[in-house]
Amino acid sequence: MENLLLLHGALGAATMLEPLKQALQDSYRVHTLDFSGHGGKPLPQEPFTMQLFVQDILDFLEQQQLDSTHVFGYSMGGYAALSLALQHPQRIRSIYTLATKFAWSAEAAEQETKLLNPERVEEKVPAFAATLARRHAPQDWKHVMRQTAGMMRWLGQSPILTPDTLPQLQLPVQVAVGDRDNMVTVEETLWACRLLPNARLQVLPNTRHPLETLPVQDLSHCIRQFIGQVGR
């Protein structure tokens, strides 16, 4: 069976991908990882950056002795996967991104980080705060959130995926986005798709940004279909 690596999004953890992993493991050798500081992994001494997460993936591939793998990346995970493919194209066979934000600018980062105020989240959305506390224990979820905001501001100033770099990615890519996603637009996803030489666009009907809003069986079918077409 071929390898398939599932990558979580910002503020996420590998545990969120467990249902998808279970749904796909009869077809692939499925792997998951927690990015630095996520899912209880130690917080790094350095700030969160996309390059740090790229290195996390590369280290995982080395540890697991995976010469090449297909990748599914949700949200930030898709951005990290494409960023890795720019640096080490031979390690990635194909990438399926879902709800990945491509249009990063200082203005976009400012808009995104408005939502990443830990004290406000704790006050206004206590159930979400409690979920994050459980997800990242024993690490402090508030620190994870602040670091994530910093990483987004960094992306706003220095995006990795640009009109200059996206055309360099020759591998097969499927960029998927929900038609009701309030964080990622269909337009920015189409923009990235048009710049990628070997990409296809998928707009998922009646789908919002949170991963759990998409039925696992539907998503696993889409991933199987894409990888099956790549392998032909």
C-alpha cells in the first residue's frame, strides 16, 4: 500500500484526523503527526513559523523512513505540505488540500488574528477554550494560540506560496474548498489552482471551514478518488 500522511490545521492536533485515518487505513499506510507545540507536543523555544512546521514534516518522514508519500493537508496543513514540496519535491507524490488559505497579506493576517485572542475566546466561547485545553494538554493552549497568531502575521508579511513559487510545483495537487467557508474563499483557492501547473479545483457543496462539518466517508472518498487518478 502507498503512504498517506494526514496533516492537521492551526490550533489542531493529530487526534482530530483519527476518524479520517480509520476510514482510509484499508487503502493506505496512513500516518499522522502533531506539529510542534500542538496536541501536547513540547512547545519549541523558537516562535511558530511555517518553516518550523515544514521541518516537523521532514523530520517525521525521516523518522518513519518514508521516501515519498501522498499528503492530505487540512487548512494550515495544506499550506505546510505545499511549502515542503517546494523544498523537497521528491518526497511528496501528491497533495490534497482542504480549506487552505492561500491569500496571505498583512491585511488578511490582521483579520485572521483578531479571532485569536485567548482571553476573549475564554470569555466568549468557553466550550471552545475547554476543547483547546484538552487538545493541547499539558501545554498551555493560550500560548499555542498566541504563537499561531504570530505565525499568521509572519505569513502576512512573507508568504511562501506566491505567483512566483506556485508555478514551480509540478506534482499533482487537488485544492478543495467548501462553498460556505467563511475563512477561505473560493476565489483565492481558484487563484492558487490556476497558478499550479498540475492542479484541479474541487468546491464542496454545503461545506463550512471546520473539518468536522464534512462527513468522513465523503472526504475519504474524495481523497481515494484523487490518489487513484494520480496513480494512473
